[in-house]
Amino acid sequence: MERQSVDAGWLEATQIAMTLRRRPLYPFPGSIVDSIGEDQMPLVTVVITLAVVGILLWLVNRFIPMQGTIKGILNAVVVIAVVLWLLKVFGLFDYVTQFRVGH
């Protein structure tokens, strides 16, 4: 009898631990600050990536001669890509895609 109660207690503790491990710390699963063991990207990495992308875009705009319309399109594409990447990094992309327009 005692062996069964020990096994039941261990099983219950394991189930609680697994439930807590799966529950995200913040409401957006897959975000930077997700539950333990998930892929995480430190905020410093995000800031460094944004700085590198900004510097590269500035260098292209400053030193590569091209028409103003092409520059505008390039800037718009880069900004849209960065915004989508940030939404994905912070786990908001899946949240945003759930919105429906119309019926």
C-alpha cells in the first residue's frame, strides 16, 4: 500500500511540474520571455540586430546610388520585414494573425 501512495504522489508531482513547465510566463507563447526550456532570444540580441540592420540600411542609402523611388521601396521592404520579425520575436505574430476582418 505504501508503495502505491509513493508512486501516486510522485506521479502527481510530475504532472504538476510538467503543467507548470508548459505554462508561459507571459501571455504570448513563443515570445522572448517564454517558459523554461523554450528558445529564447535575449533583449540585447534584438537591440544589436536592430542596430546592425539600421546601419546597413543607412550605408545602402548613403553610398549606393539609386533612384529615389527604388530607395523608398527598399526602405519600405526592410521596415516591413523588421516589424514582422519583431512581432515574431516577441510572440505577437500568431496573436495578430488570429484577427478576422468581416464575417
